[in-house]
Amino acid sequence: MSDNPGDALLDAIEPASSAASGEIHQVRGPLSWRSELRRQWGRRRTLWAFGLLLALPLVLVGSFAFGERSSNSRGGASTRIFDLAQSGAANFSLVLVFLASELLLVLLAALFCGDAVPSEASWSSLRYLLIAPVQRARLLTSKLAIGIASTLLATVLLPAWGLLVGGVAYGWDPLTNPLGENLTWGQFLPRLALAMAYIFVTLLPIAAIAFWLGTRSDAPLAAVGGAVLVSILLNILDQLDALDPYRNAFPGHYSRAWQDALAVSPDYTDMVHGALWALVWAVAFTMLAYRRFRRSDILS
């Protein structure tokens, strides 16, 4: 598969081509989720995105090895993050999630959900998809579902791949925090799964904002970059104490609450608040995207 816009037209028109001989058949399921999934996974940007995700733990292992040699040559001690990451698979995966959750996963969520609609517009194939015929709501739902599924896959793949790479590189010791407290694998794995589920929920507002921007622009970069800029701006505003208590409603205010799930005595209060606010923002911007797309004129 390639980024050729003709693939989208073929996928949408193919069910109707069998009726060329005269008998008219009802078109069912144009632009199905399966065809959309096949098209999205055939695009180079998707392959590059997941390639970068898989390369990140390997880059970290190489960086930690280089840093260890440098510190030994200078007689210095390793920093805390080096100690945490190199003490075992659990610690390595936790450090990996901490480093990637606030930028890389945000960028991937914005990419998968923000690029879907404007990419069709940039290829000048969007209006032909709607003529095929494909209902606007169905087209939008298909693209949003695949974008969310791709984001979920990236969120699950990151810690799983990190555990494997960390285990091969540093052993399979369980989690140890800086205070010397331990979590067994039986305690760590369910809490890590809960933490990643929370991170996925906190990514939904950025995905929804990118999706909404994608319905308002024909440029994929505008949608993806706009969502990332909104995330950065909200993180800056979140640092202002003068905005209390309103900043508690910002999508990223509770973005680090997932770490509470991995404490020896976990407290899920902030995670509940963060998940609820994230769902409110995600639903609101998704509704705005549908409202905009259903009422706007498609000219590209």
C-alpha cells in the first residue's frame, strides 16, 4: 500500500462496481473499518511512527551504555534516572513510559487522529469519497476509530516492548523505587496496565482536538501541529498558580497521576479526576468535529 489517494476511491467504489451491468444493488459498508485500517497501515507515516516507537528503547539502552562509560571515565556517579533505568526490566519500562508519555505519545495521538481527514482533502479525494457514496458520519467514524485504535496500540506497545528490551539488557528484577521499596511482578504488571489505560484516556483530548482541527483544515500539518501546540500551551498555563482552581480542569493537569498507581500504597483520587476531565474534553471536541464536518462544504 502507498499514500496514493486513488486507493481510497477504489476501496469506497469497489462495492458498487459489481452493479455495472444494469441491475442496481444497494451499497453496504462503503469505506469499512477493515479497508480504512488497511489503508492507514499502508501509509509511510504510520510505519515511521511505530518504527520510532520501537527504536526508542534501543536508543535509550545505547545512551545509557554510553553515559555509563563516560561517567566511569570521569569518575562520576550515575544519575538517578540511570540507576532507575538500569536496575531491571520493570524500572526500565517505567522510565521509558515517563519519558515518552508527555511528548511522543501525545504527538502520535495527534498524528493518528489529526491527519486522517485533512490527508484526504490534501489529495483532493475527500469529496469523491462522499459521492461514492459514503455518509459523512460514517467516513468520520471510520477514520476516528482507526486513529483511536492506532493510539491504543502505541500506548500498549510502548511498555510491552520496553519490558522486553529492558529484560534482555538489564535483567528481570521487579520494580524498585528510589526509597528502596519493591513491587513484585504480580503487583507491578496489573498496576502498569492500569497506568497505561489512564495514559491512553489522557491522550483522548489531544486526539479529539487534532481530529476537530482536521475537519477545519486541508493541511495535515496544521491539525497535528495545532493540537501539539495546544497541549504545550495548556501545560504552560497549568504552571500558573493564579489560575487555581480552574487549571484543574485542563486536560493535562493530571497527566502524571498515573504514577500514583505504581506507589506501594496507591491513591487513585487524582486518576479518577483526570480521567473524568479527559473524557469531558474528548467528547466535547469530538462532537464539535462531527458538527463541523456535517455542515461544512467539502470542496477538496
